[in-house]
Amino acid sequence: MTTAELVAPRRAGTRAAGRTVARAIVLLLLIGYALVSLYPFLWMVSAAFKNQIEVVSGGHLIPESPTLDTLIETWNKLHFFDYFLNSVLVTTYTVVLTLAVYAAAGYTFAVLRFKGRKALSRMFVGLLFVPGVTVMLPIVILENKLGLLGTHWGLVLPFVNGGAPMSILLMTAAFSAIPGELRDSARVDGASEFRIFAGIYLPLAKPALVTVALLTAVPTWNEYLLTRVSLNDQDTYTLPLGLQTLAAENIPQYNNLMAGALIVVVPVILLLLFLQRYFVSGLVGAVKG
């Protein structure tokens, strides 16, 4: 046996040991990052089941006397059910309009051929790099002239417009991945363009539709800045504004504040967990496209 044959297994073993050590270090770093990231969330959940004295007195995570009274008091104190319904309405309208408009736009860019198609598509993608805060003042002025300022539609329409770049990008990629032979066969059978779109392309693009819905619903549900600027009547407030009223009290009740925050984030977490499989599939399909 030559020297090279003797050394080769040792080198392979050294490389394998090095990879194991590197993976262990990366795993430890990820665990540390996860703990640091999760601690504020866990503290929020813990504080939602404590009274004010216990929250202020210490930072321990496990409540000494866990109680649901804080959640119930917060829910009733600020009429959170009304705010919850307002958030549901705004988010639902935004998601439905976004899916209807940008699914059709994605189909147009992916399947149909017309002059200026590529330039128009690139223009929408370029809007991804425009910060939303830069167009807030023009939006408020326009809504004021249209009589929409202070209404829920004054939130829905800007949210739908703001979701255009990412939604069009995802839907175009999803529709482009569908074989064109399906459309050709349907056209031969006499199907209209709308029937092809609604009956063939939309069902096959379900993961992309769910992804667009989630990417629209989460920021809409959590939106505060435009909502704060637009809404003045407390009857129209959404959950983030209701949560802000808790923080604005003369003597903040931190247990109530954390309970309110928990009420705001739980629906989003449940939605993401329930639709996680479709969300991942939609993102993977968009990357491949």
C-alpha cells in the first residue's frame, strides 16, 4: 500500500470531522439566535397571563399565579371585538381584491402577448424598491379629495395598490410555469380566455395564490402608520390602533398591553401555521419561475 493510499483515509476523516464541527457551531449559533429572538415573544405571552404587579416586579417567564382575567379585561375594556371585526373586514377586502386584480395581471403578463408587455412588467417590479412612506402624503391628499379619508376603503385601496409589485411577480412566475399546451388544447375545444384563466390556470396556481394572500394579509393586519394617519373615528379603528390606545394611557398597564399584543398576533400566527405548506410551495415555485 502506497503512502498516498494511507494518507487519503486520514484526510477524508479530517474533512468529515471538520464538517461535523462546523455544523455543530452553526447549530449552536442558530439555537442562540432563536432563543434571543423568541424571548420577547415568550415574555409577551407570559405577561398576558399575569397581573400588573407581577409584570412590574420581575422578568420571570412562568407566571406565579396565571390568570385569564387580564385577557378578558383587555378584550372588554377597549371593545377589542369591534376592532377585531374592523381588522377582519379591511384584511378580507384587501386580500380578495388583490387576488382578483393581480391574478388577472399575472395571467396577462405570463400568457398574453402585447406591445410593451416586458417594459410594463419591469416597471411594476421596479416599484418594489420604492418605500411606501414616500407616497403616503400623495395618497392622503388624493383620498381626501375623493372623500375616502377616514373610511376603511381609504385603507383597502392603498393596500391593494401597494401589493402590486410582489403579487404580479409571484403570479406571473406561477402562470409562466404552466405548460402552454393546456391553453392551446382549451382554445381548440372552444374555451374562452376567461374560462381558460378561471378553470385551468387558477386551480394550478393555488400555492401562488395562497402565498400572495398571506403576503397581503399579514402586513395589512399589522399596518399602523397609514391607519393612524387615515382613521380618526374610534368606531373604525383596527386592532393596531386599539393596541396603541392602551399604550397611551396615563399609567400604562403592561399586562393589558401585552394581552392586547397577543390578541393582535395570534390570528396571524395561526393563519401562517395553517397555510404554511402552500406558502412554501408558492415561494419555491416563484424562485424556479
